[in-house]
Amino acid sequence: MLFADADAFFYYPAQKKVERNIEEVLSVYKQIHSVPEPTLLREQHYQYLKKGLRTLSDAYECLDASRPWLCYWILHSLELLEEPIPAAVASDVCQFLAHCQSPTGGFAGGPRQHAHLAPTYAAVNALCIIGTEEAYGIIDRERLLDFLRSVKQPDGSFVMHVGGEVDVRSAYCAASVASLTNILTPKLFEDTPGWILRCQNWEGGLGGVPGLEAHGGYTFCGTAAMVILGKEHMLDLKGLLRWTVSRQMRYEGGFQGRCNKLVDGCYSFWQAGLLSPFISTT
């Protein structure tokens, strides 16, 4: 790649400029501070997350159609920190997510919005993290199954919502919620593994749909869906592992999402999350 284009691909001088900038910042930092091993600030994270379950600033208005995601991100972070979720807060989250559930099945990004696979994934996972009888009782499993059937396509793929776009995220969201709610059937996911397999390209990673370049987020979603469906052996796992480790940049230590891209913090989740035991043993 000899030049930068509108899709923000970088050329070699741009990468070297980033490395020089990082080196300068690190050099100044090391002169002022000692450099201990990175430490997770658990208490600060906990206080920040706990506050977010009650109030958010007006800067979050742009995420009005993603409110179940805010619940999921916060609850999942608390779960990873092994911090308790107050019973009253958990109950309030349950009642809010109940208002996000569509009468026709699935969950929307907010009350009285259209059902969509992404907030359905977030809402179901959030309720499962809470794990109370009240939380499980919110999920209308019969209508959820109807919703999943309504977004299933003849080729095995799923659209994100009725009349919406197709990509491998939707297959993962559908497989995840179906597995968590015990409505996963062979008929529901007929031809889905084959469609996901066609998303893996010559690079080793997976694109959003068959024929696109490999991308970290889509690769995670497609691989996770195949694991849930018990079909990960269909993938070229060695090629997948090679592509994944090749996305870690030598100098920064972080991961790029695609070949010829700069590092991005989110890909430390998507890419490193692929380095699970079933891949590392191939």
C-alpha cells in the first residue's frame, strides 16, 4: 500500500510516524515516572461503573438506540471485576430491559423501538449476568424464537433486523442468544455454518460477508458463532491463528483490525479474544 486513501489505510511513513510519536511520549514519561507493571485500578473502575447504572451525562444521548448495550457493558465489567450488583439496581435494570422487549419478540435499542439483533444480544446477556428469577422471567423465549426466525435468510445468514443488513455479527448475536435461552435448534441454524465459512478468505480471517477482507471484529463474531454451533473445525484454524497473531504490531504491542491499519484499542479485545485454547493448540 503506497498511499493513504479515504478508508484510512496507512502507508509505511505514517506507521513510522506513529512509532516515533509513541517513542517520544514514552521517553518523556520514563524520565518523570518509574514504569511499574500495569495495574488494574479496580476500585476506580467499580465506582465509575456503579455510577453509570444510575445516571449518565447528556453526552450519552447519541446512544439512545443502544441503551441495552450500556446495561450489558457495565454489568459485564462488574462481573469480570467480581463486584456485586445491588439487588435494587439489578431489579431496575430488569424492568428497563422489559420495556425494551418488542411485542413481536427480541429486544430493541430502547422502549418502543424496533427489535434488532444487536440490542437483543446485549439485553439477553445482561439479564443472564443478573441471573435472578426476575431476570430470566423477562425473556419471552417463544417470541424470541419467532424473531430469530423472522431475520433468518435462505442462505443461512441473518439480517440484523427485519429489512436490515446482513453480516456475520448477526449470525453471532443469533447463536449467542439462542444458546443462552436454550432455543438453539438445528433447523434455526441450517446452512449458517456454511455461510460463515464462506466469510473466511485467503488471509485466514473473516470478513463481514463472503468476499470481503478479513476484519478483527467480524473474525471474532464468526469464530465465536462457529464455536457455539459446534462447527469450529470447519474453519481453517491454522490460517486463522496466523492471521490473528500477524495483526499484533511489533512496536506498539496493540492489534490492528485489518492489514495495513494502525492499532486500535478495541482490537486488543477482538483479536486477543481469538487466542483461545482451541486455536492455540492447532
